Amino acid sequence: MKRVLTALLLIPLILGINFYLPALVTWAVMVLVAALCLREYFLLAQKLDFQPFRVIGYGAGTVLIFARGSPQEALLVLLSLVLLLLMLLRPTYERALGDVASTLFGVVYIAGPFALGRELHWIDPHWLFYVLVLNWAGDSAALYLGRVFGRRKMAPVISPNKTWLGAWASLVVAAVVGAGYLYYLLPGPVAPWAAVLLSIWVNAAAQSGDLAESALKRGADVKDSGGMLPGHGGMLDRVDGLLFSLPACYVVVRFL
């Protein structure tokens, strides 16, 4: 019930932000969500004995999301060099590589997809909301159909509650919902066959992201990344699929 109530509160709020507020406000919300996810990620990294540069990570993530039109690869290279220089200020250097790498990975893993989500929003807000809808529909199908009817475990070590039936249900529901969204709601409708293929691709990416984040949590020996969202766990738990599906959608929209 907590999961449903949380979703009922968040979905109208996200819809309003995405479609009815200025683009800068939408991007600012992305920065806020990314910062909350980075906070949970840094806590996971600390459980694995890394000491990431939190302040630098938050700042770099903000710049990456807001810096539209700038050479983002140059920003990441500069970030790497700055982190290495900051290691000189620490009393010991045995974990220099791990601390720098964990910080840089967190920025790329979390802020990078939101930067691509900003690009989707810039192209058309419907593209960003399409990815969000696919994640919500796929997650709901996997959770409820997989829990009731699923028997065969998909990844018992990484994510014991996931089943193959839930995964296939997520894929089918996302394909139907996504195809309908693209055909009827996107200005300049996408051909039905292309909409189905894109929705399957985006959903498969989202499910991969869910498993990847579960692996990070298992490595840190925690069940949830946090407890911020009742029924959903932490913010990172809620957007783990989004971190993979946003880049997946952007690559197709941008280059194909």
C-alpha cells in the first residue's frame, strides 16, 4: 500500500514538472534527484571502504546535468585530473585509485544518464516522460505479476524476488504501453513496429539497470540504498532502471 500511495503522489507531480514548468526547473529537479542518488551511492561506496570525494561529486554532477552544449567528455577528463590532485591533500595514498575511481564512476553512473535525460527533454518533453512511463509500467508488471505467478528465479543471488515471468511480463507490458504512447502522444507519431522495438529495447535496459544496482547493494551487504521513499526504498532504488533506460532511449532518438 505504501508503494502505491507514494506512486500516486509522485506521478502527478512529475507530470506537472515535466510538461508545465520551464525547462530549467525540470533540469533543477534532475540535479536534486541525482544529488540524492549520489548521496546513497557514496554511502554504499563507504561500506566497501572507499572514501569518495562527496562535495566534488555533487558539484561535478550538477555541472554535467546543466552544462548543455559543452564538451562533456572534457568535463569528465578535467574531473579525473582534479580528483587525482586532491588525493595529494590526504595523509595516505594507499586507496588513491579506489577513492578517485569510485567518485568518478558515481558521477558518470548517476549524473550522466540525467544529463542525457535533459537532452531528451530538450528534444521534446514527451521523450523524457515516455521513458518514465515505461519504467513505471514495466516495474508494476514485474512486481505484481511476478510476485503472484512467478516461480522460476531470474537472479537468486543478486535479486531473490525477481522471476523470469516477471521479467517477461515487464517486457510485454512496456512494449504495449510504450508503443501506444509513442503512436498517440508523441508529436509526429512513430511507426507501430518501431515503437514496439524501441519500447522493448528501453525496457530491457531498465531491467538491466535494476539488476546492476542490486549487485552494488549486495556487494555492500545492504537490502535498500536508503529509506527515503516508503515502499520503494531509497531514491537510487527508484531510479536504477532509469539510469540505464535514459541512455538507451537517447542513443536511438539522437542517432537513429
